[in-house]
Amino acid sequence: MKPLIFALIALALFASCGRKDDGAPSKSPMPPRDSTLEGAVHAPEFPAQLEWLNTDAPRPLASLRGKFVLLDFWSYCCINCLHILPDLAKLEARYADELVVIGVHSGKFETERGTNSIRNAIMRYGIAHAVVNDADYEVWNAYAVHGWPTTVLITPAGRIISQRSGEGVFEEIDPILRKAIAYFDAKGELKRSPAHVTLETSKLPAAALSFPGKISSDEKSGRLFISDTKNNRIIIADASGAVQSVIGGGKKGRRDGGFAEAEFAGPLGTCLAGDILYIADTENHLIRAADLKSGTVRTVLGTGRQGYETAFSGRGAAIELASPWDLISLGNTLYIAMAGRHQLWSADLAAFTAAIIAGSGDEARVDGPALEAALAQPSGLTTDGKVLYFADSETSSIRAVNATPGSRVRTIVGEDLFEFGDVDGGAAVARLQHPLGVVWKDGALYVADTYNHKIKRIDPVRRTSTTLAGTGSAGRVDGPRLEAQFDEPSGICALGNALYIADTNNHCIRVLDLATGVVSTLALTNLPPARRES
């Protein structure tokens, strides 16, 4: 009898296990309804005709039910949009099975609205999530977006629970996601699976350079300093293209040390002062110094963390930078185009004590006393020895300020944040489109008019602008200057009687002979291959 009794007891226990009093199978208790996590507004669906990148098929929101979706409204010209890319990558890594990030590219400038231009930006910045081209602002308007960047968090049920503008995305979205994931998991509405992407980086062409962003020169030694930006290294070559040295092993990072071991993250502007080449290590928010005699790299300015304050005091490794984009030196002073703070900075080359020389931190085109003036993402710097000229990219203008205390910012050509085009002529009519590079030579300014795919010549006294080279269409064509084609040239320097141009999306350096007016492509020799990293 005992075995039978035990069997009956076990059967009774088994039957009662996991059942409520009514005999229904037990479930995790339903969480009390949380209206802040449920959301009240359904997320509008994407229009069916839009073009997609970084995916082998469109990603309609209906197909993503059961997942959290984070929309990132961005424009690849926008420094604030670039600043949040690390935050998005961090969220994607932390919530790989629960979250899908979709970039909604609503381009500010005309050139940015082309799908191929967006593809190049995706590859340049290592974006690893799907992107939809919202060229006509259809998605932007459906979500009532008002500025870049804006992020929208959508629940597994397809409702909006967060919409915000600005930087600091991880700190705001992470706690919402942690709470919301637990909530929807308890409701049984969360589907866990990794997101699938087909990266555009697989289409990168085989080339010696990868998205070179800047180039500088030294007339005395006849050297060129090429920022091989996507390859995270600096190349030193002579005017014929013979490579003399390479700074950086190609790995993305922030390591100091010998040239072969040093690491950078998206380096851009450089300038030579004595035997030291100063490097704007843009994505690391640092200024690095490469000693050309000892073959070593050290960090001289910046903590490695992005700074947000527009007023500060400090020096060296105690101060936070924000996307330094270009550099120039005068005497014992280094000048920095601090794109991420819409300012120009200076730093003495002895103690690296930094100071703001122009820009209130507001993003606009406002001339006047230097520290009261408003700049908008200054991205190129040059000098005639007395005046600093800079490409104020977001206002599509070329501006100037004297390199002395108490000076005033003035505009040479250009209008404002949403005034751009491709028009030659005097200051009243001249228009550029997001210029990123400028160099002074023999009384004239030569500008990499980036989104117009042109090189312009600007007279800083008469305030006139004329097309020097380029047809205005993206391409790669050598030959007579007005028949030549470029693709988003971003850097420019002068050496001898030629201009050297970082032709970014063509992954090469172009040469414009000022005597003959002929454009050619510089052939780099003895250049070791780089290891490509995202």
C-alpha cells in the first residue's frame, strides 16, 4: 500500500503544481498598467516608397512588433548627430536582442538628400543599423520633429513612449528601456532576437586611403600630411606622393607611443610647428602631438571625454574638448576649430593652457565682438599670419577674426544656417554649401566647397567668390579644372604652385596645378595597407 499512497500523493502534487484554484495554468502575474510605458500615440508607419540602406529589405514598423524601436532623426552634416552615434552603438550592444535602431536621415543640405551620399556617410562613420532616406521629410513631419538629432522610442506594441531632441541619448533612454523591457516581458509581448543588418561597409572600394578628411603641408620641407581618417592614421608624403612615414597603426583607439603602435579615432586637421605635428584626434576629443624626430605620439590636450560647457578654465589633460576639427599655428600658439562647441580655441604650445578666442557657443551666424559672436560648426582654419580665416560649415560661410585679443568676427561670404547654394559673385549673392576646408595663398582663399563638389576662390578684400574647379556634380574626373569632378572634398592645402585636395568620398588626394589649371590624382607610393575598422 505504501508505494501506492506515495504515488497518489506525488500525482496530486504534480496536478496542483503550476495551477491556480480554478485549474488554469499559472502565469507570471500581470504587472499593473503603466500608462507612461504603454504610450498613448501609435507610431506612424514609414511610407512604402522610401529607400533603405544597411539592410537587404525595408523595415516597416509593423514587421518589428514585439521589439523596441529607437528612431534616430539625423543629418550627416550635423555635429550633434555625430556625437550621439556612440550612444546609439552602446544601446544597440546592451539591448541587442530587444532593441532595433533605425536611422531616419532627413538631410538638411541638398547634397545630403541623395541616397549615395548617405551611403558614404554610413560607411565613413561606421553606422551599423538600418537607415531610411527621408529626403522629402515625410517621416520627419509625421513625427512632428523640429530639429536634429531627435530620437523616438517605440514600444513592442507600436506606441511612442519617448521623444526628445539633443545629445545625452544613452543616459536618458537606458533607464526607460530597462524599466520598459521588464514591463513588456512580464506581459509576454517582448520578442527577443538579434537585429539583422547588411552593412554598406561591404561596398567600400579597395583604395590606399579611406575617406581622407584633411590635408596640410610644409613649404620648407615640401611635405604633405594626409589625414587618412577612416584608416585612423596620418600619412607623411612628398609632393610627388612618395610616402615617407605613417603615424598610427590603423587600429581605432587612443593609445600613445611609437608611430606603429599609436591609435587614433577619425583624425582630421593637422599642423606642423617645428618638429611636432599636431593632430586633431576628432572622435577621441583630443589633440595629439607627433614628434617627427623621435617617432612618438603623446596626448597634449583633452581628457578623451566630450565636453559640453562653453565656458571653462584648464589646461592639458584636465580639459574636455568637443570634436576638434582643424588646427593652425601662429608663433607659439595653436588655434583649434572646436566644431562640437561652435567656437575657436587657442592653446599655448608650452603649457597647453586653453582659451576661447571666438564664439559664444550658440549655433548661428552672428558677427561682432569675438566672444559674443555666434559660429556654427567651424571646420576649417587657415591664416595669412595675422588673420584667422575659418570655414563655418553649418552657415555655409567663410568668416574671419584677428588673432589678437579684443577682435571681432566678420563674415566674408555666406548668410545663415538655412541659406546655401552654389552661386558665384559678390557677398550679397555668393552662396556656398557646407564648406569644410580653406587655405590662404598669395592673398586669396581657396575653399573646399564640400557639398557643391567644387573648389572656390574667394577674395577676402573684395568679398567675391568664384568657381575655380569642379562641375558641381559628384564624380571623379581629372583634366581641365572646370571639367574636373570631385566628391565632397573636405580638406585643402597649398604646396608650391599647386593645391592639394582631400577628395573624401573618392578616397584619394587630387592636385590642382594653378599654372596649368589641370586637375590630377596623386599616386601614393610605398604606402603600407591599413587594417580597416569600424
